[in-house]
Amino acid sequence: MELLPFIAAIEDRDEKFFELMKGLQELVFSESSLDIRTKLMISLAVDAAVGADKGVESISNTLRGMGVSDEQIAEVLRITYFAKANSILGTSMAAFKK
């Protein structure tokens, strides 16, 4: 996987931190019990949940390039919305504790 642009941008500013972040990206996206498509779908969900528009766009395009359909991307985003909305609903119930 290509180095993420915001990690690459650190290299000229802070070599030690760059090496740490590069190593972390390599660890996270290396072969493991989860395949790269699954890891990117999780990344898509997290970026959507935190409002990272550019991340959502970039990851979605990468996933499409790997053969993931818009239907699959939409399903990931539905699950993300459901999980995020339910956490808000659960937290909101605190307003009614007396």
C-alpha cells in the first residue's frame, strides 16, 4: 500500500516521527488475519464516523479499484451510521436520568 500522503508529508519535518508513523501504517496494513479489503472497509467506516471527507473519498476510490461495489460501500456506511447513531441515542438517554 502506498504511504498515506499526510504521513509522507511528515518526513521532511520530523524524521523520527515519520519513521514511527510509516512503521505503524506498515503494521496496520500488512498481511494478517484480516485481508486488505476488510482493513480498508474498517478504515472507511472510521473516517465516515469522524467526518473525514477526504479519507472517505480516497478509501472508497481505492476499494472500487479493488473490485468493491458501490453496494458494498453503501452497506459499510449504513453499518457505520447505525453504530454511530445508536451511540448518540444511548448517550442521549442520560438526559432523562433523575
